[in-house]
Amino acid sequence: MAFYKMDRVSHIAPAFASALDKPKALGGAQKSAASDFSSTLSGLLEQTSVAQKKAADLNRALQMDAPDVSLEQTVVAMNEASLQFQLLVQTRNKLVQSYNDIMNMPV
């Protein structure tokens, strides 16, 4: 029986990992930092969408008794999609919280 390795979770948001590895210079980098953040968020949305589609396709194939799809493969894909969606929701929550904190700051 193959065990699910925890290091597979590291591919959930490689866009975040690559964004954290790139140091930004101060000054004129605000526009590029905003662009990088935007592209990072877009990449996370795209990865989540792809993972959910893959899980749905595997689930459908499993229900149709496709010989090349296993139950374990489907469950892993569904859990990966769930984790990615949870990451996306938590990211959104943190962004909204940060926005509210900034808007409530005294001038």
C-alpha cells in the first residue's frame, strides 16, 4: 500500500513560493510588486480551477467504472482540490481583513 507523502502538498501553491523567493528592491518596485502579487493570485485561482476540474473528471470516470482510474487516485485529487480551495479562501479572508484594518486606521 502506497502512503500519501506530505511533500506532495508543496506543489499546491508554487506561485506563492516563487513570489516569496524573489526579493524586491524598494522604490520603483511597487508597481512590479503589485503586478507580481496579481499574477500570483491569478496563478492560484488557475491552479485551484484546474485541480477541481481534475478531481471532478476523475470522480466522473470512477463512477463510470473506467479501468484506468482508482479510488485512491480520485480521493487524493479531491483532497488536493479541497486544500487548494481552502488556501484560496484563507488568502481572500486575509486580504479582506488587511483592507479593513487599513481603512480603519486613524489618519
